[in-house]
Amino acid sequence: MDQKLFSTINGLAGRNLFLDRLMVFASNELRFLFIFVLVLQFVTKHSNKKIAIESIVSVILTLGFKKLFNQIKYRPRPFLTRNANVLLSSLQDSSYLSKHTLLAFAVSTTAYLYNKALGKFLYIFSFFIGLSRVWTGVHYPYDILRSSILGTMTSLFVNKLYTVTTRR
């Protein structure tokens, strides 16, 4: 199923220059939107510093999980093992988890817990980042699914931990 989904999504690459450029942009540049949102949460008058602080903790923890999982499980990137439409150059490390998707979902989930509208807005871009990673040929769909679940679960855990420790 994973291979078939990859072939279907990645098979669309190379057919439309505009969509290809959009997907490369999403894959490479949309992550900066999340950084911008976190900075705004620190500096604006109507900000919520909890979003920024919990997101940063979630991101750090999520990166730790990624490093651990990559030590345990190696999965070659699609362009290494199959005929893929590759739109991005990428490291030849494990495809098992997508760092871009992990971080996007970690921030989106934390934002959603405090600000539903902002969270929904960021979830849309998180989904788009995940899709773009498959479209560009650097991840399989299940890599993206695992990453979105892990990023979400990590943020829920950090939020629960933060809530419990601040009540004391």
C-alpha cells in the first residue's frame, strides 16, 4: 500500500511545472512559516508565549525521538531503491521519519491546543509539507504518517506534562 501510494503521488511530479515548484517550495521553505509564528508568539502584544515555549520543547523532544528511531530503524529513501521522480536533492539517510513533517505537526498541535484557528491554519500547511515530501521523491507516505503521529503525540505529551507541573 505504501509503495502504491508513493507511486501515485510521486508519479504526478514532473507533469506540471507550477505544481512541481509549489511542492519544492512547500518542502524547503514552508518550515520558516512555523518559525515566524513562534517568533510572533514571543514578541507581539497579543501573543501566547506558552505556544512558543511548548512548541520548542516539543520540537527538541521530537528531534531526539527521530535520532533514536533512526539508530534503530533504517529505511532507504525512495529515490535510492526505486525509480522515483526526484525534485529535491536529499541526504541519503533514513527515510523512516520526516524531520520536516515531525516539526510541522509538533508546532501545529501545540498551537491548536491554545488557539484553534491558528492550529487549524498550521495543520493545513503541515499536511502540505508532508504531501510535498512524497511528491518530491524523498519520503514514502507512511514515513509522513508516522511523522505526523509522532509530532502530534509528542506535543500532546509535552502539553500534559506542562499542565501537570504548572498546577503545583
